[in-house]
Amino acid sequence: MVLVLKKGASKKEIDAIEKKLYKKKPSKGFNAKKYNGILKLKEDPLAIQKRLRDEWERDFS
């Protein structure tokens, strides 16, 4: 969308352009709360994270 504001525009014209600019509602975004409690783990999440981060230090030979 292109809105043109010319030099010397009246207050009424500026208000009309602002209304057009802010008319659009912001997007709702991602609702992460709907996924709370979905994943059931048998191990402590911190232990899993530590194990995954330490994988590159292990010697697999």
C-alpha cells in the first residue's frame, strides 16, 4: 500500500492517512501456550539438554 503525503497537507488529510495506516489489525502471532503439557518426557529436560550439548565432545571411535 502506498500513501502519499504532500507538503502543505491539511490536518484533516494527515488524519485520514493515519487512519488508513493504522486500520490494519496486528497479526495474532504464535500461541505457544496451546502446546503446554503435550510432550510427556521420561527424563529430566535439563539432563536431555546436557546430553545433547555434550555429544560433540564424545569420542565415538
